[in-house]
Amino acid sequence: QVQLVESGGGLVQAGGSLRLSCAASGSIASINAMNWYRQGPGNQRELVASITSSGGSTNYAASVKGRFTISRDNAKNTVYLQMNSLESVDTAVYYCAALMNTLPRYYWGQGTQVTVSS
């Protein structure tokens, strides 16, 4: 099992920045990649960014590319999502997820609210 705890959400003005953190514990060695998802009001959950276990490969949704950066500190078992130039459309609950090489395939954090005021 893997436990994921997100932090760093909050209220920010448009154009501002926030950094989300996701601390992982448990079966860390079975994690293939770490992902950030978000779910805005009335929207489906969408993949925002992902990073491989080694940190060598990252991917971003087109809507956040150039504004968000995913990174990881393996010594701290923590993944970060640096969000810059925030817009009102970024308002959502942000979830950290671990993609496993075992079953179950996914573990989820509890989510952290990000609200961007215009």
C-alpha cells in the first residue's frame, strides 16, 4: 500500500503562484510514476502532469504547459507541482496519484483545494 498526503493548496489571485506537495509513504519502490490530477466544479477529473520514478520524464496537459512544473525529491519521497501564472480556470481540487507496477494500479491522495480569484 501507498499513502499520499497533499498540501499547499489555498486561495491565490490570478497571476499568482502556489506550490503543491505530495508526500508518499509505504511501498515506494512499487511506484512507476507520480501524477497530479485536478477536478474543477462540474468537470471531470483531468491529468495535469506526470513524472516518472526516476524523474527523468515529465508530461503536461496542454492547458498548463509552460506554467506548471512537476518535480520530485526522492530523498523526501515527495512530488511537487509548482503552479505559476495561475488563472481562474485552474480552480479545482488537485489530487496526487501514484501509478503502481502492482495491483491496485492507482493510489490517490485526499486532494487539496486551489482557488484562483480573478
